[in-house]
Amino acid sequence: MISQHYRGYDIEVYCLQSEERYAWQVTILDRQAGAQHAHASSPGSCAGAAEAQDRAFQYARAWVELHPLHWPFDGTH
């Protein structure tokens, strides 16, 4: 698992290997509100672990941009 903090959210990425290809799973957590969003790619959708990580974080950052927290990220949204 690789984690990242982005605009008040905690993002956790898991890479899953299936034969020679990879998939990814991402969990996005708003710790203040206790809300969580999870999403996964199709099995074998990436050629390698680095590509899977990149795609997962791209998905997560795009999701966060559509669901901004209110400053000071206090969970009152």
C-alpha cells in the first residue's frame, strides 16, 4: 500500500497483480467526517505496478477535485 495526503483527504493505493498484469484499488478517506470512497480498476488493466499506481492516484486526485473539503477541512461539508 502507498498513501498520500491531498487537499485534506488521505489516499491509499493498492496494486494487485494478476499473472503478468496489474490492477489498482484506491480508498479516499475524509478523516474528520469519517467518510470513505473506494474504487478499483478492471483486473489486468495496467502493464506494470508503476502504471497502476499512477492511474490510481490520477483517479483519486480527480475525484478529490470534484469533492472539495471546506477549509479548514473540518468535516462541515
